Amino acid sequence: MAFDDRELLARLIQCEAGGEGEDGMRAVATVIMNRVRVPYGEFARVSQGGNVRAIIEQQGQFNCMRTSLAGQPNAQNVWNMNPTDIHYEIADWALDGGILPGVDHSLFFYNPYSSNCAPYFPPGGTGVIHNRVNQHCFYVPTQLYAQT
């Protein structure tokens, strides 16, 4: 079944940050939409001027878009999610231009499953730590990102 952008975004928000509270979900949604709107680098080319689906479906970006991880089935994926009103509300907020302060320029996030955030993410130095919201670390692009 093909989901429209709103449905896909709501499912991704639930999958990636459903246990992170409203701010955590808004932070993840902000990063996704930052990628859609950034005017330079890899994500600008992928989004093709604002294509939400292209950003969400970009290969290798979100574990929740994978049905397997490291050769094992991944039950935590968007196709197994059942978004509720809050996930749709946050998706609508993000699609309407909502930005959570503190992650306003972030293009990358991950959950390190530790109390410390790595200084750079992803590997290669294209993002530098900016903030942490609940269990996720958020990164703003470095000058290296512009060359991607």
C-alpha cells in the first residue's frame, strides 16, 4: 500500500520517536522537514525542491524505512505503525512549517543508547552536535556537508 506524504510522515514520526514525547517527535519531524527545505548539499538534490517522500525514502537514512536490519527482520518499521491523532497533528505541524527551537537547523539525528552524544554524526564529520532532546542527539551541518 502506498501512503501519501502525511501518512508516511506520521508513521515515520511514530516509528522513529514515538516513545520520546511530544518534543522528541517534533524534533524528529523538524529534522525531516529541514532536509526537505535545505537549499544545498545532498538533501537539496534528493528533495528535488521539496519532495517529502524522496527525503523519507532516501536509502539508508531511517531504520524505520527498512524491513530488515543487519540481515534480521525489523518489526519496527513504518508499515507496522498505527499512528494516532498526535502523530498526525505533529506531521501536519511539520508540513505547515513548524520548527522546534533547539533543532531548528539540524539535518541529522540518532539515538546513541547512551548518555553521551558523539561530537560528530554521521561519520565523516558532516554534522556537529547541536542539541539533545530526550534520547536523540541532533546535529547541524558542517561545511563538509555542503560538499555532499
